[in-house]
Amino acid sequence: MPEPLTYHDTVRDEWIDYNGHLSEAYYVLVFGFATDHLMASVGLDERYRAENGASLYTVEAHVRYLREVGPRSEVTVTTGVLSVGARKVRLCHEMTVGGVLVATEELLALHVAGARAAPFPDDVAQRLLHHRRAVPDYAGRAIS
């Protein structure tokens, strides 16, 4: 298995809600930064977008909020690719604080060019597959 792809950030004071914890929208923001980090690592960066008019679009996401996160916490998001199709990728992000799992996000994203789903370039698909990981037990679950 390849080395996990990780993104690190610090919870900013303005991300804290009226209960004194990380507000739910900011979990998603941090996961979005982790997706951007993955995109840059596989070649779907700003240059690619400018040259090809293509990018990833999230079409579905499932977030699990498992633990409260306090102000100025150091968070780490580990990202894995669960599957890659011709035009889509399924990702999983796991957010930890001090090694403790605090949230997860599973998402489905489409490679879009010119407002339509388009096949990944072969080299990008191969780099995505490099970040493949086993599907965690919580992936694919519905809200119940």
C-alpha cells in the first residue's frame, strides 16, 4: 500500500460555533481542502484546470461527525481513493486530532469538462489509483 495522503490544518477561532466547538460547515471546509490537496497531488491542479477546462465536481457526500473539535486544534485528514471509474472517483477522508478519529467524509466526484462528465486522462487515473485504499466499514452506509 502506498503512503497515505495527508493534509494538516489548524482550527481557526472564526470556525468555532456558539457551543465552543468546530462548526459543522468547517468540517466540510477542511475536507474540501483535503480534496484540493489530493487533486494537486494527482495533477488536477490549477494549471490542469486552466489548460483543460476540467476539474472534479463533488456530486454526493456523506459526513460523520464523531467527536467535538476545539479551538486551535491541530487536525490531520488522511485521504484514500476507494474506487476510480472512467469519469468518477470515490474518496474517503478521515479527520483526526491527536490520533483520535473525529470525523469522516465519503464522497463521489465526477471529472467534468465543458459542463459534462468526461473521462480522466490515463496518467491522472493511474495517480488516483496510487492512493487506493481498502473500503472502510462505514463507507456506503445510508443514514438510518
